[in-house]
Amino acid sequence: MIHIKNFINKMSIMESKQSKDVVLPMTDARGLRDDISRLLTDLHEMTKEEAVKKNEEIIKINIAGGSFK
């Protein structure tokens, strides 16, 4: 997540200077890509787990044998 924070900080600086271009070194760009990919993967897993939980139903079955003679 450090790369995302660095990108946000860099964007703030560039906006304050009213610059039109943002340049990232390749290592920063790769780190940003990796952080974003990790976040998207985590989000996908969380939504998949929530969907499974919503689809889970508790089914209770009671069987009464009655009286046998």
C-alpha cells in the first residue's frame, strides 16, 4: 500500500504546482500496479466469500416416527 500512498502524495504535489504531467519511475509504477492488483484480488475474494455466505441456508429437518405397533 506504500506505493498507492506515494502516488497520492505525488499527485497532490503535482496538482499544487498545476503540472499537467506525472512521471513515475518504472519501479514505482510496478509497485503501484502490484498494490492495485493486490487490492482488487482481496476485494474479489471478499465479495466471493460474502456471496457464498448469502447463499448458505440452514435447513432443519425434523423426522417424527410416530408410534410403531
